[in-house]
Amino acid sequence: MAEPVELRLERGRRVLVIVYDDEKVFELPCEYLRTHSPSAEVRGHGLSEPKLMTGKHEVNIDRIEPVGSYAVALHFDDGHDTGIYSWSFLYELGSNMAANQARYRERLEAAGMEEQ
């Protein structure tokens, strides 16, 4: 599995940049990270899809805290801080971002909500 060699928060753009040792570079928007958090608040227990989180367009990351050598805890400015993002989970989010974001927009539309 690929390992990160750089992790950089671009606060002004609300983007977390991750560079992996296989030369993949992912620019993950804070909103995407927040709405796809691995936390129980978002993932629930055994849900096939994350809970639909809305109103997170302006969310940013306040702080990034290492969790051992395998993950980071992201502390968001909306108070959410319970998700532990493993390097493999972040890689998966980056690899599948287009499909995940398309599905998120579909779910917003089905719920009668507009994208922020």
C-alpha cells in the first residue's frame, strides 16, 4: 500500500493535499473530507452509505493530529473531530473522489436539497 510523503493543508483553498510515494497526488476538499468522514456520526454502524451531511461547503480544517504512523485525526472548524483518517482511507477517498462526489450530489438532489 502507498504511504504518504507529504501532507499539506491549504487553508485558503480549503483543501488537504496528500502526496503518496507512488507519485499519486490528491487534493481533497475539506467539505468532501467532512461529508465522507470515517466517524460513527457520518458512517453510522453498518450503513451502506454515509449519512447525508449538508451545509458543509464552508467547513475548514483547524488542526491535523497524527494518530500513530497510520492515520491522522482531522479537527474541523464546525466542531467535528472524531474521524480517524487512515492513510489507506485517504488514498481511497482520493482515488474515488469523482464517483463519491457525484453520488453525494445525487443524494442531495433526491433529498430535495441544493448543493451549497
